[in-house]
Amino acid sequence: PPIHGLVAIARYRTQVRTICRVLEERLATSPWIGGAAYSIADVATFPWARMTDMFLKGLDGEHPHLMRWLYRVGKRPAVVKALAAADDVRSRISTWEKAGAEDIDRMMQRGKFAAS
């Protein structure tokens, strides 16, 4: 990639490290990001945080509290169901340009796929 692409990747990795460190420190003293109970903070952070290992290998050794939290959130029934639905849609389409309206509605839980 061009040099500006390499700079962008390095900057992103630095930001990922910083956020992982902050999450690790928080989760060392609290079972959930927002405190004693699972909350919207955990819901909002999980999708991003589960992708960090793609940019930083070996997070489990450096961030055991974050890894434990990712495991706990990932085992919640609603999260398992959501990830399975996303995987199902992803397995049927290679790009959003090829997605049909029904596929997008299913992924976004709109229309007949909206949660009741």
C-alpha cells in the first residue's frame, strides 16, 4: 500500500492499543464496562472490541480481563443469536451491492424481521 495507507494502519493500531488498555483497566475493577450490571455500554462496545484481535495479535495474554469480558458477552443468548443472523446473511452475499432488499432488512432487523 502507499505510504499514507501504512501511516493510517499504524495510527489505527495505536488507537486500538489505547482503547484496549483503557478497557482492560476498567474491566479489572468492574465486571461490566458500565459497572455492576450488563448495559448499553457493553452492547455498544462488543462489536468493535471483538474485532481488535484482527489488528493486535495475542490480546489474551496482554488483556485477560478484556478477553474474559468478550467471552462472557459473546455467550449471551441474544448475542449468539445476533451473530448467527449476521453470519447467515454474510454467507449469502459477498458485497452489499449484491444484497437484496430482504437480505438488508434481515441484517438490519427491519420490516418483517423487526424484533417484536
